[in-house]
Amino acid sequence: MGSVGTALAEMTMPQISPLAGEPIERADAERLAGVLKALADPARLRLLSLIQAAPDGEACVADLTSPLGLSQPTVSHHLRILTESGLLEREKRGVWAYYRLVPASIATIADLLTPPRKRATKRAR
Amino acid sequence: MGSVGTALAEMTMPQISPLAGEPIERADAERLAGVLKALADPARLRLLSLIQAAPDGEACVADLTSPLGLSQPTVSHHLRILTESGLLEREKRGVWAYYRLVPASIATIADLLTPPRKRATKRAR
DNA sequence: TGCTGATATGCAGGCGGGTCGATGCTGTTG
DNA sequence: CAACAGCATCGACCCGCCTGCATATCAGCA
């Protein structure tokens, strides 16, 4: 396991909003940008949308290639990026790999992007 | 003026959420991805953060180059992208160009990314 | 055991984007 | 009017990413 691409969905979800209080630092900006980069792709947005709208809120790769019009390796690639960003979770049942949303992650991003109008931003310290 | 890069901040703000209801279409995905691409950059996130934290909620280019550690043309480039995405607005006073946030735009993005947990999402059909 | 099907990975091509230096433009100042 | 300062644009370089093809891996099945 000396390689690089395994189990990194840990430090992905940032905590500091760029829209509340003092300017964010470089490291926080890069982490938030990383998750936003995962979102900022039409194919991946459609993947999230397709999975969310799937019968049980889950879908496997074969169900997604046709609606997207992309090849199977490309779809796997996008699903991998979304999973490593913490936006999707993967469960392998038999030969199929089922992907489903992680609502908390997306909610966190939405929260960070919400200006301090209605959210309290928890400035309680 | 037959060029391409002028006054495009019109069809930028999307309306359809990828996380509520039926799958989004390709065009909507591309528009939302466009705005997210504008956000998905550390320098631009820090720019938004710096402007938001500025004394009157506004800042000019010269105030932003030093904290970012980027050259003035690069900062102008990022500000241009943010402005064309509808996230910033520009007001030129004399020689200075003052940029400020457009909270409604960012709130729209945050709203589209909010899963139908707390938001009503208008599932009325 | 050997085969088929579903998924992941390697590799390569092509395009878009971030960055900087140089330059042009405009408004201010002496 | 001349010099200067702030900002935008241009051209260029380089890196990362999206995509597909080929291939490897793994589970189920005859």
C-alpha cells in the first residue's frame, strides 16, 4: 500500500467559510477548492443527479454510462473522484459497485457557501 | 467587438438543483459547473474572502495582490472570472476598480447544493 | 476449472486554465 | 502638457484534467 491513491477522504471536508469573518488561509482555500473542483464538472454533476434520482438512491456504473454518453472507464474515473472527495460512498455487492450520495458532505459545502445572512456561522467562540 | 469575451454574466446563474427531483440535463449541468469552476480555485476563494472581510466590503486590485502573493495581471484575471460568473460586481471610481460580493449569487449556489433535508424543494408534484 | 461479465487501472492525446512579463489605456498630478 | 500610477489586455509557457482505448482484476457460473 505504498501507493498514493487509497483512502484519502479524510481531510477533504473543510470547516472554514470564505464568506464569514476574516480571510481564509491558503491551506483552507485549497481544501475547499479541491471539493469544489470535484463538483465543478458537468459529467460529475449529472452523476450526482442521476444517483440521487435513482430508485433506491443508489446506482452502479452500468446504469450511468448510457445516460451520460460517456465510456465506462470515464464514468468510473468520475465516480472515483467524487468518492475520494467524500461526496459519494461506494458499496460493492457481488460484481456490481453501488454508489450513493453522502448528503452531509454536500450540506457542509452548501453551508460554507451560505453568506452570514440566515446561518449563524457558530461564531460562539 | 465581434469578439467573444464581453458581457456574458447573464445565463450564468442556474436554477435547477442536481440534488432534488429528476436528473438535470446537460445544459443545466454545464451552467452550474461553470459557476462552480469559478469558485473552485484557491486564489479566487481567497479573493472572495479578502473582499468580504475588507473594511467596506469592497477592495481594489492593489489591495489584493500582496495578500495573495500573485502578480497584478493574475489578480485581475481572477477578478474578471468571478465578475463574469456573477459572483462579484465591479465599480470603477477614478483610477481604482472596486470589487464587492454579490451575496444573492452565492446564496443561489448554496441553495442549489442544499439537499432536500431542510429546504422544501417544492416536491408538490 | 475455465469462461463471461462488471468494474477498475494504465497509458496517451488533446484541450483548457493558471501564471507571469510586457504592453496599452485611462485618469490623476505636477 | 508631461509624467506617473492603477488596471486591463496580449502573448506565451506549463501543468493538470477529461476522454477513450486497451488491459487487468474479481465475482459468478457452467
